[in-house]
Amino acid sequence: PHRLNDPASARACYVRADGMALPFTDAFDAVLSTATFHWILDHDQLFASIYRALAPGGRLVAQCGGGANLGRLLDRADALAAAPALAPSFAGWRGPWEFADVPTTIERLDRSGFTAIDVYLEPAPTTFGDRASFREFVSCVCLKDHLTRMPESDRASFLDTLADQAAADSPPFTLDYWRLNLAGTKPAGIEQAA
């Protein structure tokens, strides 16, 4: 048996690197990513970095949040953040995500050199069974960056208001996720200077 932590028998290695500046050139046959790209704000730089890391003929396949991803929740959170008590905490903040649309993503992949580009959005609504699980999830995943910007004393009422609004939705406690699926190929015969 092979163990990942045994250097003599490891078949995989892990590298921690900035997605916009991957330390590889012509190294991989494929890059696969899920639920990550929307956390990287500069997709032009991201796609250029991945393109460099792919070997000629290599393929990128990814899925991330896109388009109107979490639009209902984020619109509600933005409205609450604009209230006089919270507005100073959010002045100039645009959020930690890039939820790109299909045409923009196609243009970015094309500018980076990819061919055989395929990009589309699909709805992926996610319903939670109750108020507590909805509230916990949005506080830990969707709105954690919002919460860290505001005074701790305002966090509970912020989450309670959002949970109250979500309870009135049909179906209740549903997040309106949209998945941006994207794929592209680095043309064969394209080699880069190291």
C-alpha cells in the first residue's frame, strides 16, 4: 500500500501556491477545480496562470459560483449592511467573490489562449431543513466575511433578520446557488519558455 505521507512511495504531492501565480510551466495534462475560482478576484490572471501550468493539449475543467449566485441572500445582506449602524463597516467593500457571467468568462478564457471553450450556468438551489441549519451555514460559509467586518454585537440580529426573511421564501431556507461550469483546452503544440 502507498501512503501519501511516505516520501518513498508517494504518488502525489501538494503545493500551496497562489492561483494567480502557479509555480509551474507546461506541467499538467489537466487542472480540475470545484467551488474555488469564485474566491479569486482576478480571473484574467487566474486563467493565464492555469494556462501556463498546463502542458500543450492540457485541459481545464472547473465549476464555481457564477452569475447571480446567492443573489437573494447577498441582496438582503447588502440592504442590512447599508443601514446607518453598519454602513461604516462596509464602506468601499465589494465582497470576497467574483461571480462571473458566461460571456465574461468566455472572453477571459479566450484572452488567456484557451480553445474548445465551453461555459454555462446552471441553477443549484440548496434547501436547508430548518432555521438553525440555514443560519449556521450562512454564518460559516456564505456570510463569514460580512460578519467579521461588523461589530460582534450586531452579528446575531443580522443573521436573525436574514433567517426570518428566508423563512418566508418558497421553499423556505433555500439558497439560490448558480454554478458556472467552464472548460477549455491549451492547444497542442504550444510550448512556453521557462
